[in-house]
Amino acid sequence: MKLDIKTLKSLPPEAERLLVEHLSRLDDRYFKIFGEEDLHRHFRALASLSPDHPAEVLLGQRKDGTMDCTVLAFDYPSEFSMITGILAGMGFNILSGDVFTYEGVPGELLESHGRTLRRREEILLKRRRIIDHGTGIVESPFPSEAWAAELKKKMAGVIGLLEQGDEPSVIQARHEVN
């Protein structure tokens, strides 16, 4: 089910432009896999991303005891391996998953807008985003609330380092995952 702007009327007006990006830069498979409630949660998480908050983790317990874990973030090189490394290190055994990345914006489109795209909001709007979803089993001695808080903290720390983009930060992110 593909959302349209009318579906998310509760969004603030500034989020409508991101919704247009969201709808146009993800393939139809994404909209077939997730239900309307998930689509809303994902979009709200993606809309909350900023350079100071480059990732969001959504968790949900299923009736069968498995857990859904969705990482929503800006796109970075080597990010998927770091996400799965953190999950493995935290005792999350992935049983199935789906990975989605916004399509890129053609370079000539970015250049053709000249000064307009130089504004911070425009650059932020055009950044690629990821939606990495896994279903699995948590094997941890910690209570689920403590485990979830630690997972979110680790994801925020590592992806925050990737956001810095310099070589020492990327090396530090790899080190923290290892």
C-alpha cells in the first residue's frame, strides 16, 4: 500500500516535502511489505532525522516471541555491516529481514538548483535514508527494557560517528562495533 500526502494529514506542513521524497525514492516492494501503521511510524522516524540525530531504532515484540527491529537513518558507507554487527553483539539473532535505501538524487538535479539546494534544509531533504528491518530472537540476560535502551544507545553512538564523516570517526565507529 503506497501512502499519499492525504494519508498523513496530521503531519506538519514542512514534513510534506519529505513525504514526497519518501514516496518517490523508495521502490514499490517497501510499500507492499509494511502495513499502514508501520509506514506511518517509519515516516515519522525518518522525519525526525537530523545531523544531531542521524538514526532512530523502532522495536516491537511479536506474539510469537520474536522481535521486530527497524533502524532508520541517513545512508553511510559500511553502515549495514555496522548495524548487523551491533545487533549480533547485542544478542539479536536475525531470522529474516528487508533492507531499503532511498534512490539517489541525480547529480545534475542537485547542480541545476544552484543556490537553492545549498540551503541546509534542501540538502537535508535530499539525503539518502535507509530503512533496515529485521525480525529475530533476542538472546540476552538483560531485561528487555534495558536491552532496548542499550541497543538504541549503541546505534546512536556508532551512526553518530558515521555522520561526522571524517576518517578518525569512521575508524572509531568500526572499533566500537568490534
